[in-house]
Amino acid sequence: MLALLWVAYLLNQADRQVFNTVLPAIRGALELTDTQVGLIATVFNLFYAAMVPLGGWAGDRFSRKWVTTISILFWSVATMFTGLANGVVMLVIMRSVATGGGEAFFGPANYSLLGQYHTDTRARAMSIHQTSYYVGVILAGWLAGKIADNLGWQYSFIIFGVAGIVWGTVMAIRLKDLPRAQAAQPVDKPGILDGFKTVFTTPTALMLTIGFSAFIFVITGYMTWVPAYLQDEFGLTQEDAGLHSMLWTYIAAFVGVLLAGTLSDKLGAKDHKVRMFIQGAGLILGSAFLFLMGADSVLWVLYLCSAGWGFFRAFFDANIYTVLYDVTPARLHASCSSAMIMTGFAVGALAPVILGAIKQSMGSLSATFPILGVIWVVCGLCMLVVAKFSYQKDYDKINNI
């Protein structure tokens, strides 16, 4: 099950990175401005955020196997058609609406299914699962750029779309829901707003959601614009920019997430709030490298900073759903996931267009890195405070201790 979802999540994140990698080629071929390109990414995230509550509702009421499987098939077909886009309107429809809507159903069911199968090993399982994100981003950053340089940017979308359809077919055959005898069955079926009520009335879950929103804002802005930044400022090709913008960050994150997941399960078994302490520390330490990115224009230093940022961002990554599931009822895990995801992506959706506008007005992306660093510092400190005073209370309440 973990292997099937690992590859599915790899394709999910690779699909998103394809657009970021070939963004300069799309911009040039269709004669778009930076603000227009940022708007396409922003609409994607906003539509994703609007649809994800339905994904959480579906994940708690229907077969999580089929919700995840149909999701991957739908977004993969939309990705293929993105390669046929000939203007902003077509890109918004195929990339932002169709692809974003399809992906919205994947996350809540995917994570809740994983959480059902893993209890005592949940953080480690989530960490292993998270490595597919890093591999997918690196793979897409390199391969999509290579395809675009040799065949054209359209084929990057077509090839990744076909890969998703193939794997969706494999999931339809092999993926299984947890047997009813093992899964906790709710007495009543959850409503679409139950996850929001739980998340926004539970201090730890609320703070996690705020931290997640800051996390997504920074990452979305970084992943959208850094490949173009390397091409514009340092003259890298699409292939090299796509590879190096993600390679060093996610190699370091791969190591960091496995370390953080192992520590979280080991230390969290004795003191549950350690999980959120690890997250808060990750945001604060990662922010230091964002400040350094904005202060130096030497390429190898930029790569080194991106690696440091990636290593510490993984401390947050490793514990997102483990923390959420610690303080929310099992029957609402998909719905609570969707509430957090919707909020995070609604906030994160603003990053591409805001950073695109700043880049267009100031002529460079480097001025935005310190702004992103401040956002992480503030949220990291708030998470440490909530972890100290609220985490154990919320955990005890859910577990009737």
C-alpha cells in the first residue's frame, strides 16, 4: 500500500513541477507576462483549495482506494491536454481548473488511508511517503526540462500525463482499502463542514493549519519562480535550471525527513508535543537560509542555501499529518486534512502572483527571499508556544485520557 501511494504521490508532485520547469518556455511561446504566468499558478491553487473540502468529504464517506485512483486518472488526463494549450484561457481551464480539481481529491484520502494502516509507525511511514515528493520534484525538474529542450514544452505535459494514467490503472487493480474489521467505522457519516469545525476549534490543529499555510506560501513561491530565476539571472538552460533548482533542496530534504520522522516516532511516544516542537524548529532554522539566499548572488552559495533550507523544511514535512491525526478524531481524518489543505493552499495560492508582481516591478526575485524568511520565523515561534501549552491537552481530549 505504501509503495503504491509512494509512486502516486511522486507523480502528483512531478505533475505540479512540470509547469514550473517549463514556465519560461510557455511564457515565451505564448507571449505572457510574469504576472499572467503567476496568475495561472494562483488560480490552480485557489481552485484546488476550493475543491479539497469535497475531497475530504469523499475520503471519509466513500472508498479511499477509489477516491485516490479516480483522482490520479482525472488529473493525468488534464495534464495531457495542458500540452495542447494555446493561450492563457486554455491554460487556466486545463491546468488550473481541471488539473487542480482532480488533484484536490487525492491528498485527504491518500493521507488518511496511510494513517489507517500505520499507527505506532505513523511518522516514519509519512516520512517515507514524503520522500516521493522530493524524488518527484527532482525527477520532473530534470526530465521535464530535458523533454522541453529537445521536443518542446508541450511534450513534457503529455508524457507525464500518460505516466499518471498508467499508474492509475495499476492502482485500480492493486490498491486496497483497510478491511472493515480493522478500520474504525463511524456511527454517523461526517458532514462536509465537520472537519473545519474540528480543526478551527482545536488550538493545536488551528496552529498547525496556520503554520501549514505559511509553509505552503513559501514553498509555492519558491517552486514557481526559482527555476525561472536561475534561467534569467544565471543563464541556465531549462534542463539545468529545472534540475538544480530542486536537486540540492530535495536531496537534503530526503535526508531530513527520514531523520525527523524517526525522531518524531521515538521521542513522540514519550512526549507527544515533541512532534510540533520539531516542526517549529524546522521553520525557524530553515528561515535562516532564506535570508542568505537573498543576500548572495554566487551560484554555488545559492545551491548550498537551498540545501540547508530543504533539510530543515523537512522537519515540518515529516510531522504534518502525524500531528493533525494526534489531535483529531480518526473518523474525520480525511475531512480535517481537507480543512488544513484548503486553508494552506488558499493562502499559498497568493504566492506566485505576489512574487511575480514583485519580480516584474523590481526586476529580480532576490528581494523576496527575506520576506519569506520572516514569515517562517513568526510561524515557527508561534508553533513552539502552542506545542508547549496546548498539544498535550488536545491529545488527551481526543484519546479520552
